[in-house]
Amino acid sequence: MGIAESRSPPVHFSLSEISQAYRMGEEVVPVLKRVTFTVRRGETCALLGTSGSGKSTLLNIVGLLDRPDSGQYHFNDRNMLTADADELALIRNRQFGFVFQAFNLLPRLTALDNVALPLMYRGIGRRCARDAASEQLHRVGLADRAEHRPAELSGGQRQRVAIARALVGQPSVILADEPTGNLDTATADDIVTLLLALNQEHGVTLVVVTHDVALANRFSRKLEVRSGELYESLL
């Protein structure tokens, strides 16, 4: 028992009793209700739930894009709810890679420059940023599309660019919010295969919001948000 426990990956982040509500005029609408869960380094988690269930809100809290109303959130043993805005921005920039359903690529930039942009925001020189971006485009199979703009790419290719952009800063966590929502079934399957391969090859912790149960079943853990509460299913 002790040997098995010693081989377990360390806790990457943990949430305890997380609650969140939105205010619409005088009405308070609860979104998350005392959510508690722990994710270990290198795990893959699918986050399921109907529209409005609170899963995207939960992902935003994990990614330090939003603060909960109450509860505890520790990332790498650091209490995120006591960190100031500058520290949160630094951790978000260095530790998290984000992938969205709508790709969020800048239309006037090439694929290469879209991927390089996060590094240039860090103050890294254009040549070094573009070299790193080129490496990531190669990793996701788009080296030959580096000089193409988003309008010249298919949906699946745009999502691969978005994944390369998420990876370029060498994050320890990738958070993806419906990354296959705008893709056909075959392309969606390819994108999930790519994300899981990156997890296997580089140990990146992966949390993906999806409506697709078949895709969710490919992850090591399946979590479901129902009416603001979190449940874990055995695969």
C-alpha cells in the first residue's frame, strides 16, 4: 500500500467547497455549489454537463480566469485565493494553455504568428518566438501551413493551430472548452487523439469540457456537472 501511494503522481490542483453565483439584478443565481475535486499531475479529465450546468464556469475558475465566491483552490500547493492579481496573471501565463471552441485566432496573422503571439506578450524576441512556434506547428502536424492565415485553413487545422498556441508556452495544464464543438465527428476524434498524445508524451495535465460522451470515455476520468454540483463517473 505504501509503495503504491509513493508512486502516485503529486496533486496538481485541488478545489474544495467551491461555490459561485451570478447576480441578475436583485436575483442571485447559483452556478456552482460546494464543488470539491482533486487532479493529479498528468491526469486526463473530461468535464461533462448540459448547457448552463456550470462546467465552463468551473473551468474558468481552474484556469484563474474567474474567482469563486467561496471555497479553497490550491495549485501546486499554493492557495490561489490569496494570490494577488499579478501573481495570478503570471501563473496563468506560465502554467496554463487554453483551447476554445471558437479557435480565437487573429485573422490577419499567419498560423506561425498566431502561435508565437503568447511568447511575444512575454517579451520574448520575435525570432525566438517564431522558432518556438514553428516547433509547435510541427508537433501538431501543420509545419507546411505555417504561413497560411486562418481563413485558408480548415476547422480542424485551425484547432490544431490553437493547440500549438496553447503549447508554445510549455504549460503544465491544458484547459479546453468544447474544443471539438465546431468540428465534424472524424476531425473531433483526431483533435482528441492529438490532445491525449500530448498528455502521454509530455505529461501535460488535461481538462476538457465536452458534450460528447464517446469522446469523454477516452479520458482517464469523467466528471459531470449537474445543477452546479460535481459527480465523478467510473469509466
